[in-house]
Amino acid sequence: MSTEPRTRPRARDRDHRTTVVAALLLAASAAALTYVLLGGHHGPVEKAAEPAPSRVLAP
């Protein structure tokens, strides 16, 4: 076992990790935006429920 104290990671390593995470987030948000703009999901979840028929009372 080494008797030297542990040092913090070099700044370049932390900057590189931050850059990679930022690139992944940017790619994910671009993919989500593309999905939405190209039509996205067209399923029964998007269809609005029909309103309940209203009763018309005769005077």
C-alpha cells in the first residue's frame, strides 16, 4: 500500500467527464425533440374522451 496521500483527479479528467455527460444530454434532448416534431406517439392516450351528452330541458 502506498504511503502517499490520494490526490484529486486532474482537472482535465473532470472536464472531459462533464463534456461527455453534456453531449449525452444534448443528444437525448435532440432525439426527443425530433420524435415530437415528426409526429411522436399516436395512440389512444392522445385521443380526448368524448364529452358526456347533455340533457336539454324543455320549457
